[in-house]
Amino acid sequence: MKKFFLFLLFIIVSQVSAQQTVDKVIAVVDNEIILKSELEYQINMLAAQRKVDPKSPALHDQVLKMLIDEKLVYAQAGLDSINVTEDEIGKQIEYQISQLIQQYGSKEKIEQLYNMSLEKIKRELRDDVRKNLMIQKLQEKKFGQVESTRREVEDFFVQFKDSLGVIPEKVKISHIFKNPQTSEKVKNKYRAVAQAILDSIKAGGDFAEFAKKYSEDPGSTTHGGDLGFVKRGVFYPEFESAAFALRDNQISEVIESPVGFHIIQLLERRGESIHTRHILIKIKADDESDLNTIEMLTDIRDSVVRKLGAFYDLAKKYSDDKETANLGGQLGTFYLNQLDKNLLDAVGKLKENEISYPKRVNYSGDNYGYHIVWLEKRILQHKPDVDGDYTELKKLSDEYKKQKLYAQWLDELKSKIFWEIKE
């Protein structure tokens, strides 16, 4: 991600520089070149990050080597016929643009900052994104499965233990999560809203306009409810069953799913893929539902505290978190500073083996629930130990092993792919 922002800035800098000075080729790698403006910009950025002198010869050599190495890997990716699809490129560009919008607030601010339209930024990025994806794919192919043996982890620890610092505080946590269950009276209120919209469409109303006005699916509302082509197995089963039963252009009755009530129109079917649009009316929990959920979680907590039931067993029985329920609610072991605010608030003041009281969890838009969190184990900050911190040490050892193999591989590439420094 950092490289993406640097590249965007480099686009602007290189355009300005091109108007002021004639650029110079610093190095050639296979069919690629490294320009003086690119090298100088990367040097200045790295110097600013490290707070060092950008005129340092050592920094100059380091950055030039980094750029040459990158282009060597790209050249080998071409020789190995590593391909990326237009879809992969497009998705990566959209992801990077979305991150940029999140950082700066709006498309307009980005266009103003870089003095070019969003579409032009995307065009400028396309070739660089394609190259980076090819490099990543080749690196993953060569080194993605590299792992350290137990002996290698132990040797790594012996070699570097004095420079590893300390292991931050960690916590092992589990939770039981509940979605407030809305009463039938409240559900019927929202079902009636959906039915009224369906009746209006059947009377001649425009589906897309009703979707824009009433649908509560933020991902499709602005597109008139259009969900595009999707393969079987992506949607909720209730939605999918109704959608696949429709004929082209047919509109369903009101369909209930875990997120609310849908009105679905099948636009086209191609085998096991369907192109649909929908209108979603969400079911909102009421105060009574929230209170019932809090009381239920409090009762579960009391049962564990009074040793009337085991947390793991009760999580399997009652938790609505499908990803962790079968694991007895286990979320895993985390560094304390890795926890999001919801979890940090829940466990920050707990002692080992204590359970929090019910707390609200907001997880997307209007969607929320309540959970209780069990602090099963708290591991205080400490110096690393092979047995107690094997997982963390293995990750470091794996990365160290990959870097060594990567350096050897780059030496091999330099012996068989043409490259030349011209400065």
C-alpha cells in the first residue's frame, strides 16, 4: 500500500520534472529502464522516512539495488509466463483507489490533490499494478511455501535472541455473541413495508427507482439494486433459492433472509450464474429485543461464574458467531495492542479467567449485536522463549529464511538476465 501512494506521487513529480529537465536513464534491466527522476524520488522518500541524508552514497546504492532487483524479478516473471488477468488488475486498482478515498475523504479531493481525474489516475496506475501483481505472484510461487524446521527456529533464536527485544502483552480470548431477536410484531411491520413496495412495482412502478429510493443495501442502491452476475453459493440460501426459481425478468414475492426482506428480480441466468437486482428492507431490532439479548447473555455469564456450565459448551450452544461457535467461542491469542476498540474495552480491565458483562458490538452499518468475552489467559510482556513463543519466533524465522533464499535467487537472476548501470 505504501508503494502505491509513493507511485501516485511519483506520477505527479515526474510530470513536473519532465517539464523542467531532461530525464536520464540510470540503469537498464532486460527491457526496462530506471530513470534518474525515479531513483532520486525514491531516495528522497526513503531518506525522509529514515531521517537520514538523501545525499548519502550508501542510501543511493541501496535504493538503486532495490529498483534493479524489482525489475529483475519482473523480467523473470515474464520468462516464467506469470500472467495476471484484467479482472485482477481492475480489482487491485479499485481497492487502492478506495483506500485513497478513505484516507482523503472524497474522489474530488484526490483529483484536486493530484491534479488529474480519477480515471486518468487509474490509467496511470494500470501498468505499474500489472507489474507488481506479476512480481507478487512469482514471489509467492517461489517462496510462499517456505517454512522453518524446529531446528531452524531454535538456531534462529540462538543467533538473534539478544536483538529480538520483548514480546508484547498477549491475551487469549473467547466470546459468546448474540444478535437481538426481533419480535414477530416488529418483523411484520417491516414485511408490510416490503409488501407495499412490491405491490407498487406490480402496479407499474419502476423497480430501479424504487430500489434507489427505498432499498437499504448500500452496495447496490445507487445502481438500482443491481447485484451483477453471481455464481451459486454466494447469496443467502433463502435469497438464492427464490432467485434461481424465477424466470428471466420475473419478480419474486417478499423473501426473508437473515438480513431482512427482499424483493428480487431475475434479469438473466447463465447456467449456475444469475444476474439479479433486489430491494432490501432491513429488520431493525427494538429496545425489547436488545434487553432480552442482554438478559440472556447475563444469565449465561452467571452460569459460567457459578460453575453451572462451561464457557466452551455454552458458546457452542448459544453463540450466533458461526465462525467461532463450533470452536467453543475461541477467538484466539492476540497482542493487546492488536485488539479493536470493542474487544479492548471488553478485556482491558479483566483479570485472567474473568468474563465481561454484555457489551454492544457494532460490526457494519446498522448491524450490531451483544457479546460477553472470556479472558482465558493473559501473558504479560516478556523476553522471548522458544517454547512459550514458538509461533511468533517461527514467523520471524520463516521470514529470515525466505530473505536468505530470495537473496540467493536474485544473484542467480543477475547472472542470466541482462542488466547494466549507466551512471
